Amino acid sequence: MPTQHFRGFGMWLVVSLVAALAASAAYMKLPSQRKQYKLGFLALMLWGTTIMVAVDHAMAFLSGEPFIEFTTDGIISSGVLLGVAMLVPIFLVWTIAVYTPLGKRIAV
């Protein structure tokens, strides 16, 4: 299967960026539920992921690779599916933080 490229962001970067923007919007629009649902913690984890992926893309681009790819060479070949797979552990940690007694230790 040929790899399709275009100039811009990788699809897994776009997925993490959309998730980070959605969490930030929830944080801004739901001030009464910020603490209960630890929306700041969720947004922080998602923005950290987005920045990490952006740095990874920038370093690859500086090495001569294209900045955007719809497919990957790894186990997960779809860039969108890779982005969703990257979000699963984040939402798992956030769910534990919100809905278990362990989450009371997280002050974000």
C-alpha cells in the first residue's frame, strides 16, 4: 500500500490536538465541574501528549522524513488509529483518577 503524504500535521498529532482542544473547552465551559471531573488533569495529560508528538514530528522532519503521514511503518498502520490508541492510556489514567479512591491523591 503506498504511503500518502501532504504538508501539515501527522494524523496522530491531529487526533491528540483535537482531544486536547476538547478537554480544554470542557475545562473552560464547565467551571463548576472542573474539580469533580479533574478536567485540568485531563487537559494537562492531553496537551503533554500533543507536545510530545509535535516534537517527535519536528525531529523526524529535521531528519528528512515527511512531517505528515496517513500510515505508519509500525504495528498500527493507520495514523488515525494510532492517535486513538495513544489516547486510551490517557483516558484510562483519567478514569482511575476521577472514579477511584486513588484519584483523591491527585490535586490537579
